[in-house]
Amino acid sequence: MHQTALGGPEVLRLTELPRPAPGLGEILVAVHAAGLNPTDFKHRAMSRFLPPPPLTLGWDVSGTVVETGFGVTLFQPGDEVFGMLPYPYGVGSHAEYVTGPTRAFAAKPAGIDHVQAAALPLAALTAWQALVDTADLRAGQRVLIHAAAGGVGHLAVQIAKERGAHVTGTASAPKHDFLRELGADACVDYRSEDFTDTDERYDVVLDALGGETATRSVSVLRPGGTLVSLLPGAEDTRAAAEKAQVRAVTLLVEHDQAGMRAIAELVERGRLRAHVSGTFPLAEGARAHVQGETGRTTGKLVITVR
């Protein structure tokens, strides 16, 4: 699913390209399924972190190892793997084959299929790196997760509960039952409620929205708490954080084999599962982008290849 120009979903075309070959320390993966993320929509439409097209999008991948490059010892042809290609420059999983560094992948959990596995990497790594690596979320702490029914959010709810935290999630009212099923202790309807209108003070806020939401989130953190934003906040976010004596950081997800293994272990124990709200064959990738850009997806969308 290739593009030669920036623009709307209509720029995506099914295109025949040469099959890539694995380089040093890389594996060639036959893609069975590939997750779709908001960053795909943004990079399709405008030059952000990547150079201009031609371009094949996609960072999430689940599939089977076809070939290994020189020096690879962790996998061999036939192994089922899942992972996130190095963000942002390792892009290219919305295709029949993709190459990537060995340590961007982990063994696919046996108990889930490739669609489920493909929905996890980028979103689950983002949640893990935000809550565990950055905020060091611990049992008994209280966390607020914005956009909790979205791709990152619904996985963050599960990871936070596994860490023993008390979880509050923001989402529209029809999605509250979904959040409670995931383990959320409290829900806030962002359409009719102000999340700052509370005496609650959180140890951690995970903000997937950025802008003014990040700045306003500072006020609900206890002194010493941590705000992890996935998008830049407003200009006064950092100043507000310094005044409130809280830590405010912006996270850019990184490929991470240790994180992937931790995610796989949660999946294998039945503690983490991606909610897939829709699948699209590779040839209908443009339609997947159209649906994803509505901003109303619960969980994840996945492109199926094999």
C-alpha cells in the first residue's frame, strides 16, 4: 500500500515493488497483519518525521520470518514474530514483506492470532514506556488516562491495572462499559464532564491529546506527580508544571525488544488484549484510513495481508 504524493486516503495505491532483502542483523518477515495507528494518517497527509513520498506506511507488524541477515541468532525462518519497526524511520509494514532489525521483534504469543498480535506493538509499547519506563507507575498509585478507549488508552488501562494502580479513564459515555470491562475504576465523560472538576489528585496522567488538555492535566496531579503526553502540549504546559512542582514530559515511542517481551508475557498470562474494532484487506487500506480518521475508533484497526 504505497503512495507517491501526500494527501488524503485516495493517494494510497496497491503497488508492486521489489521484495526487500534483510541486511546485517535484520530479518525478512512475511506480513500476515499490520496495525494501523493515527501516526499513519498524519504521515500520509503531511511530511512530519519522514522525508516526502514515495512511501509505504506502517510500523506494526505480525508475521513469519522468511529469511535472516548476517549475524542474526534470535530467529530463524518459520518463526512467528510481532513487533514495531523502528519509529519513525523503519516504516513499511503495510506490505506483503518487510525487513527490520531483529531486536525490534519478539516471538508472537501462541495464544493469539496475527490480527490480535498486529494490533499491539506501537500502542502497547507507547503505554508501557509511558506508564512503566517513564512514570514508574506502582501499586496503589492513581492514574488518569485520557482517550482511554482509544488504541493506546485501552491498553494503558490494562497495563495500569496489572501494575496495581487505581485507574480513571476519560471517554464518551457509551464507551464507559467497555472501559469498566477492561478494569477501569472510574470513568469521566469528556463531553459532559470537566476532568479538572474534582478533588481527586493523581500520581500519573497519560495524555494522548496534547494541547490544552496537557496544560489542564497539570492541575489534577499531586506535587511530584508525572504528566506523560504523547503529543506536544500548549506553550504554557511546562511553566504550569514547574509552578505545580510536577514533571511534564512528551514521549516518542521507541522500538524495544524488552518491552515487546514484557507485553507478550502479559498477553500470555491473559492480562492484556487488544480490542480490534475492524479489519481491512491490504487492497482496502484507503478505506481503513477513512474510518480511522473519524477519531471514533474503539481500540485498534488492523490491515490483513495473509
